[in-house]
Amino acid sequence: MKKIALLLFFFTICSFAQENTTTYYLIRHAEKTRSEVALKNPHLNEKGLERATSWSHVFKDIKFDLIYSTNYHRTKETASPIQLNNAVEIQFYNPRDLYSSDFQKTTKNKTVLIVGHSNTTPAFANKIIGTAQYDAMDDRNNGNLYIIHIKNKQVFSQLLHIN
């Protein structure tokens, strides 16, 4: 099943990797430290650091023009290994202002990674596609990958789960 999902993933990338296409990849941060419930800005735990490295392997053949993250340890630590493969700076977005007109202009015709949270990642995907297609994520789900392509005002989206 995992191989089929990956084949579908790469088929989708190849079929839309053309000029005048905007492609968004949205993931939630990897597993965070949960030892202190009151901690508002935890780091990734060991499993999370492994998943962040795994994400960099999943995306190894994708050249990101832009990488966005919220300004939290866990999202920046998830984006960091991917950023190292792309030699672009991580930019921060405001999770209270998803898919603003400035963001749309900046990302137009680019390949973009967005690292967020269980509540912001599906909400961000829904804002991009213009409909409430994706439900909120379970707080322990760190493996969803939302892929959205926009070409000539046509939107194609899919959701994969990467273990």
C-alpha cells in the first residue's frame, strides 16, 4: 500500500510539473515532546526527529522554491532537513492569516512546502482549494501529506498518509 501511495504521489508530481503551475505540499509538524503539557513551544521528540528526516527523503526529488513554517520549534525542526536539501530559507507565515492575497502572489507558479499544525494544515489546504474538503486532523496524526496543484485556475488536490 505504501508503495502504491508513493507511486501515485510521484505520478502526480510529474504530471503537473509544468510551467504556470502552483504546487503546494502541506504537512503537519512531526511528533513533539509531550512531557510537559503546559509547554506551548515544544521541540520534536526522537520519533519526530526521525520523521523530519524521513520527510526530507520523501521530498528529495522535489525542488522547493519556497518553504513556509509557523514560528514554533516543532514546525521549524520539521522543515529544517527539507530546507537543507533545497538551499532556501524557511519563511514564517501567520497561522491566523491563511492563504492571504500576498501569500498567493508570492507563491504563484512556485513549488511550495508549508509546515503547520493539526488545526492549521487542513484549514490551510481548504483555503487554497476553496472548499471544506479536509477534516481536522487528530492530534497524534503526523503523517498526512496534502498535495495541491493549481493550473489555469483548475485545482487538483489529494491527501496521502505517509507512515
